Amino acid sequence: MADTPKGDLYKALKHPRLRPWLATAASMPAAVGMHALWGDSPLAGAGLTVAAGVLTATTWWAGDGTTKPRRLHATLSTAAGTSFMVVATVTDPFNPTLASAWAIGGMAAAGGWNMRQILRVNPDSKPGEAADQTGLLVKSLGKAKAALRGDPKVEPNKVTAKYKLAGGEISNTDLGNRINNIAGELGISPNAIRIVADPDNAAEGEIVIVPKDMLADGADYPGPSAPGASITEPVQVGIYEDGEIEQFWFPADEKTRRNATHFSVTGMNGSAKSTGVTWAIIEALTRRDVVVWAIDAAKGMQTLGPLLPYLDWVEMTMPGGNAMIDALPQVITARADELGRHGFKNWTPEAYKKLGMPYLIVWIEESAKFFRDGAELEAVVEALRSAGGSVIVSQQRPSATSMPTDVREQLGGAFCFGVKGSTTADMALPDDVRDAGARPEAWENRKPGYNYLVAPGVDDERYAMKARTWSPIPDDDIRAVLERFYTPTPAGPTTITAAGEAYANRKIYLPGQSLTSIDTKETVMTKDDEQREEEALLERQVVREVNALVPDGDDGGPEPDVDPDQEIAPVPADQVWQFGGEPSEPQKEKSQESAEAELLLMLDEFRQQGLEEIGPRHFQPHGAQGRYGKSRAWLSGKLVELADEGVHIEETDTAGTYKLLYPAMAHVD
């Protein structure tokens, strides 16, 4: 209605504080009409008296759910109003005494209700005194003392309500645990509610409610956010529910004191976690000072297909992935040493300009397969950040059986998509983010791309705010983006040298190369192929350890007085060693029974050595050509079987490590 005197009068008549006065004013004409109609009827008077009593009793009964002062106030007001109507009907409404009582009593009653409305929300009152006005909190929290502080702030599709808790009786954690109750009272999704605790006052905070899901339609991919720029610029992967860009950083920043970070990516199958990481990798590949190494031994080209020509090193088999993981400790040591030698405490763009050392991102998709196979990433995640790199560890459920606890503790970033159940959500997200209302289990895989992001540099208030990654695009469109914006970046001499033979022998993919032309052995290996690769990996590890023990003459010590061209002198006959028997034939693979017996014998030897925990690494010196004559894959499977039996070994919280048991031998009389 337009702003006119008539419109202003209409608004005034609708104001809640005018209603008690209107009710009082209306009671006099009503009493006059009732007196004219029933004033001479004793039966009508009796009926009005009974009706007044019933209405008063009903008011008392209906006030059972509110506080005693409000219940009493409402009942007395009803009793006074109905009593006036009955007396005025059977006598004379214009009687001076009765009219005066109506005027004075009506003004007092209306004014009393006005005062109650004015004092309805008092920011300075104790939570218990205003609890009756916060019906939402009362119903959701039961008898816990909590109150709203002031009127909620209402914006388009967003309501922000400040609250105050009674000290010592309820905490922000308790409030976060009642989000489902609050959502039930409002009839909205639990994901629509967030708890933003006040960092300076544990008894105060805000409840943020976003009733309508603004992410339902998703958001189209806008293209690379900073092509040709440094990896120090933010990486953009989607949008938040309030329309802001979802972004994070990989490297450290000394000015803002932001740490470099590794990321744990969690999400059940179908939650689009691989797609979400792909957006981050595309962002990295369009920057000028970063290289990406990637491993996916589960879905292989299905995930990495459009990225293959632009990844510096990519492996799609278990042996290949283990080879990359095995090379990383040497790479880290070499990079950290080179950075320290030139005065860099952390990697910076200046380190790339001066040393030719780009930032290194290592993406391990479906990493649980490698942890269960005994891959050791503890040293990698503990040291790679300071050496200018980040690890992205992606898996469906980061439990103790699929990721060592020491690795999980080093993953400072969390990129959590829909998960199966609250237990997995508790593993994937920090406790305070869960308390603030993050509920990824509410989506499972029904809303692909929905996620929560926790990372250094991201505003803490956004940790529990749901976001959605860019809508997926066809692989051909991804190739088109990278063909246009990809910036070729060499890994640098320090990294290449330290990565060694495994890096030198990596497969190189070319832009425009058809995926159907790629040899299937690069993604699917036979058991014999895997065994040969595992033996080659073990041989490289042994050679590296031997080289580390043998001095190379570059440490400043005296060079050995040896002429490499001098012929070896003949060995005297009395010094020739004699061995019994002829040279042995090449050792054949042992039978299953012989290998198992040898394995149990080795366990007995470990007990004699006093070992408490063992793993595949303890058996490496006795591998396929050694005592038990089987591959590492056979050993890993056999250790799992023995752990299931629970007689000789049992599982621990660390993947690939088992507790050595000491079974009591039966005594024979």
C-alpha cells in the first residue's frame, strides 16, 4: 500500500501493540449489543456466566506449555474481560461505575500487554528469563537454558539469529549436536543450519539458517581463474551456498603466515570427489611454476585420461605407483637441501626463478590400495611441505585400516564430499567443524559435488558452509581448456636427478594422443608383470641403500689409491676357496606349502629377536628369490590371512604393520 495517510493508518492498525487496545475498545460496543439482546433473559445470563468460566479455564489449560507468569497473566486478563461482558450484559453497560471500571481496567490491561511485548526480548536478561520467547530453542534443546539475543536478522534466503547460552549448563558443542532437532522444528534440511561460535565468548554465537538450497542447479565452469600466474594464487573449484567462490591455496605464504598444506579428499563412490580434485589439478596445470605427479591404480584413464599429456609423471598400476612413492623421500631430501643451501625456509616463486624448482603436487587417487599394500607415506607428508610440495590423498573412508594415523595427522586440509554415515564424517572433518553443523552424511552420493572445505587461508566461518564444485564437463572440453592454457613446466634438475631411474623410465603421453593407442600393460598388469616390477623396485631400493653406505670420494676425504686400469693379480692356489658340490641350479618357485612353512619359521626367528611388530619390509631381504620364494603380493595376502586367524599375528591401527603374537605351545606329557 502506498505511503499515504490512509496507508499509514492501515499499518498502525496492524501493529501488534495496538491489538490489546482494539480489543478493549471493541468490548464496549459488544457489551451494548449483548445487553440489548439478552439483558432481560436470566437463562442467557446463566449461559454467559458458564461460557466465561469455560473460556477462563481453557486459557489456563492452553498455557501449560509456557512460563507461569505468562500463563497467569493471560488467565487473569481473560477472567477480567469475560466478567465485564457478563455484568454489562445483565445490567447496564453505561452505568457510571461499570463504565469507569471498563475504561480504567481496560487501559491497565492493554498497557500491561504492551509492556510485556516491549520486554519480550531483552539482550541483557539472563538466558532463563527469556527462554519462553525463544520457542525454537526451547523445543529443540529441552530444558537447556538458551536464548536469542535480539531480533533475528532476515535477509533474502538467510536468517541470522544471535544466541546466548547459560554458562556451565550447555555448550556450543551441545547446540551443534541438536541441529537435527532444530531442523525438525523448522521443517528444513540439517544442512541448511550452521552454528557460528563466537571465538571470544564460548557462551555466544550465531545460528545461520539458509532455507533454500542455492546449489541445487550447480554452477557452470568459468574456466581457469589465473592462467599463466603463480601457484601462489588461489585455486578455485566451485561456489559456496552464498554465491562466493570456493577456493584454497597449496603453497605457504610468509606474509599472511599461511602454511603449505596436504589434503585429505574423502567421499563415497558417486560423490564426485575425483571430479572435484580434477578441477584443482586443472587450475594447477594452467599455472607457470608447478608440476603435478598423479597415481590412480583403480580407475586409471577413466579419471586421468584427459590430463595425461599435461601431467609430469603419471602411474596407473600398483607397481608404478609404488615406484613413485618410493622415489619421493629422495626427491624431498634433495629439494629441501637445495632450498636450504640458497637460504629458502619455504618454497616461493623466487625459488622457481632462481633454482628452476617448481612447486610439486602429488595426487594419489584411491590411496587406500597403496596403504594396504604397505606403502609408507609418513616421511613424505612430514617433510614435503617444507620442500615445496603438497600431497593430495584421496579415498572413500579414511579409517585406521585404510590410512595410517601418522599420515592422517599431517593432512592439514580436508576436502569432504558426501560420505556414508556419521562415523566416516567424524573421521573426515575436524570436531569443531562437525559441531558447527557440517553434515556430509546427509547427502551421501545423492548430490554429487557437494562438499565442505577446510584449509589454511580459508575463513573459519566457511568451514561448515556447504559448497559445490563446478558442474562436470566432457573430457573433450577439459582437453580444449588445457590445450589453450597449459604452461609447460620442467620438473627441474634437482627433482629429476633425485627421482632417478623410475622417473627417467616413466611413460610420456603426447597431446592429441588417442587413449585407445595406449598399451593396456600401462594400466593393467598380469601377476608376472607385477612380480617383475616389484623385484625391480626392491633391487633399486637395495642399490640405493648400498650406495648410501659406500663413500663416493666427494666428502673431502682421501681418494683411494687404486688404478682402475690395473689388471687384477692372479689369486694364489692356496687361497682359492673350495665349495662343496657343483654350482646350484637357479632356484625354482617353492610350493604353497613350503612357502607357508618357511614363513612361519621366519616368524619364529622374529620372536627370538624380540620383535613386537612386523610388516612386509621385514621380509624384503628374503623375497621372490629368497627363502619363501614368493612375490610381495603373495606375502601381503598371506599376512592378512594370518592376521584374520589371530594366532601368529594380528592387525594394528597402522596399515601394513602387524603385532607379532607369541602363541603358547602345548605341553605333551
